[in-house]
Amino acid sequence: MKSPLVLPNRRAFLGASAFGAAMFTTAGLFAEQLDLTPRQTEGPFYPDRLPLDTDNDLLRINDQITPAVGQITHLTGRVLSSSGEPLRNAQVEIWQCDANGAYLHSRSGNAENRDSNFQGFGRFLTDSEGRYYFRTIKPVAYPGRTPHIHYAVDHGGQRMLTTQCYIQGEPQNARDGVLRGITPQAAALLMAEFKPIPGSKINELAANFNLVVGATPEDKPRRR
């Protein structure tokens, strides 16, 4: 197990994260329904064999000392219903390729150069305000795709949302086939700003990506 000094407790991480606290807004009533986060393909590279370590720190596997290669990114957000209510105890999953463009999957491209120190997949259970947190790397492009992070949300034992998060302003977005398959308005809901953290001596980034899920589960089984 990883040392508790590495990251805040899963259910109490926000108290030790000043930049994270600044990103979250207090839950309240919404006069209008929120736009649902567009669903996107799971893709072919959801891990076909989950790692032994599936926590929310993708930069270190268990207690290994050597971290993954890549620009450290603190990824935060909230899971909300269309009426703006937070979803507590929603399981948020992310998976992405490493800095070399390789996924944690047996058929991934560039698998021979996969960063063995990158976890590639993580899970987090949202708190009472629907908040989640991951420490990962800034996503990179690989042949045929713009940089992105895959997301899935399970709640009440059902898969509620599968989608992808993209970098706002990334030039390659305009050429990405998955993004071009949806309207510009829908694509805008999948963008997140990856901003430098003031005062970070190692050029860390912070990104906030909220997820708004509908009441109807996806027509697919929940992953285990």
C-alpha cells in the first residue's frame, strides 16, 4: 500500500489541497437543468487486466520510489446530477496512455516502450459534495488521437457515464476523429484547462473537469 503521506485520504483529500479547494464551488440549487456531459466511446484500451494498484495516484505504483514520466497534473472535479445535486459515493475511473503513448493494455501501440512506473488507471469514490481527485500526468497525443483522458462513472451499481476529457486549446483537437463526430457545443463540454500551479517548482498543472450524469444508465454492464 502507498504511504498516506503521499496523498490525502481518499475521503478527506480536499482539506490538504489548497489549489483543489479553490476549484470547487459550493453545491446549490440551479434555476435550469445542467447540460449532460456528452457520452463518448470507451475505446479499445480499457485495461484488459487491471493493475494491483488502482488508487488515485497514477504516478507511483504501490510503494515504488521511481515516479512515472510526464508533467504532473492534479485532476479534480465534481460529479453532479442534471439538477446540480452532487453524487456521493460515485466511483470515478480514469485511464490514459503514458508519456510514450502506450496504454495498460495487451494490444496497445508502442507497448514495448510502456512506462512501467505509470499506473495507467485509477479509481476514486466521490465525497458528500461529489468531489474527486487524481494525481496523474498531462495527457499526450498518439497516432490518430489528440491528447485525452478516458472517464467512467458508476453509481448505484450501474455504469452512468463513459466519456473523455480533452485539453482546451490543444491544436490537434480540430483533427481528432472522435471529437469531430460531435457538435462544437458538445465538444466544449469535454474541455478542461490545464493550468500551471503558481509557485510549483516542478511545473505541476491543475485541471478541473466536472461530470454531469443523467438518470438513465448506459446500455452496458458496469466494469469490475
